[in-house]
Amino acid sequence: MSTLWAYFWPCIAAGIIVGLVDGLIAFRRPGQRYILFVLGAVLSIGLAALWHGPMGAAMRFSSEVELTARAALVYNEIPEVSAHLRHGPLTRRILLSGPADEFQRSELVRIMDEVPGVASAGWSTKGAGVPLLAEGAAASVAGFLLGLVLAYLVELRRRYIAEWKW
């Protein structure tokens, strides 16, 4: 499961759509431009938060990653060790727990780092990582800025065509 397609792509797409619509409106109203930009950015962050929580993307992402991590533990014949994503707030850091010797500990961290969707792995709660909601909001803002660039290009084309007197 790719984190980009499973979780971040809808946030980016929502940001692009909001940025494009917001930019098309804002570039034609110079007096209200910055207020509209701020409102559009807030709206794109709000859509990312809706995707994260009420629409259930965070829980789907969490269950898929934990299922894949569990399969990796079973494949490596260490079923007594458990792996869970850090919750409160949800991050992409896997917390490992259970009996393991020193070699197993180091190798399990390496193996869990390779699980798709995991940013880091460890045996302790130190280094909590960036909350998934913040990563989704950042992706949405990046999409919003891309949408603004697209709207600006559309506006430049409109102004260029308007210069010609047919």
C-alpha cells in the first residue's frame, strides 16, 4: 500500500481543486485577493481534516499498515512481537513491543522501516514523529499552491487573449 495513493493523493487533489477555483475568483478581484487566498488555504486544510477523521482515511491507513506489519512479523517467524502505529496523535511511526534479543531488535527495526507507509520504527516512544493529520494538511496546502499556479496561468492566458482586438 503506497502512502501517496492511499492517503495523500485525495488531500493533494482537494487542495488543487480548491486552489484552482479560489485562484480563478481571487485573480479577478484584486481588493479581496489575500483574504480569498487565506480562506482557500483554510478550506483545503479543513478538507484534509475531514478526509483524515470523519471520512475514515486515518483508520483505514492505520489498519492496513498494522496488518502489513503483522504479516511481516509472521513471515519472519517472530509472532510474539507486536507492531502498532503510534496513536494519540496518529503518526507513521511503528512501535514494537514484545520479547526479542538484541539481534532481533535491530533487524526488526530495519524490516519495519521497509513496510510501505511507515516513516520510522522503534522500540520506544521517543521521537514521536509528525502527526499524520499535519502531513495531510501540508499535502493539501501544497496542492492548494499548485492550484493557485494553475489558476494564475489561466488568468494570464485570459488577459493575453483579451489584449487582441479581433
